[in-house]
Amino acid sequence: MTTKQRAYLKSLAMTMDPILQIGKSSLTPENTAAIAEALAARELIKIHVLQNCLDDPKVLAQMAAERTQSEVVQVIGKKIVLYREGKDDKKRIILPK
């Protein structure tokens, strides 16, 4: 992903609300499945890491990206933004080259 594409995705993610939360049980298989399902439906998602989660959000973002074959767009504080290109051309977010 180029820096221009990452900046474009960051601008899209700024107005989004988090759709998933990671709590004290950290990244469970159920959370991973929910993230994969959300990425299939939306391509770009924002995740909130709750304060009772003791893991580092950057480490959680990398683990989630590896498990769901997605890319980490950004991690700011306790917010994670992930992107995975969709298979449906009609729903796909067009990235600038």
C-alpha cells in the first residue's frame, strides 16, 4: 500500500465509528471471525480496544491483520483501522494510485 492510498483510507476512517471492541480477553478466535466478516462486508473497519485490555493496540493490530489477511491502516491510541480489498467490484473502495 502506498502512502497516498494509506492517507486516503485514513481520511475515510476519520468519520467512521468503531464497529467492534476488543476487551480483557484480548483477540479471541470469535473476535478474529467477527473482524474477518466485517472486512468482507465493508473493506474498511475501525476497532476500539477497551481500557481493560492489557495488550498493546499495535500488537493487536498486527495480529488481527495477519489472521484476517488485511492491512493495518493506522493505530491511534486505542483505535485500530484495518483494510482488506473486497471481492465484489460494486462495493470496492477505489484507491488512488
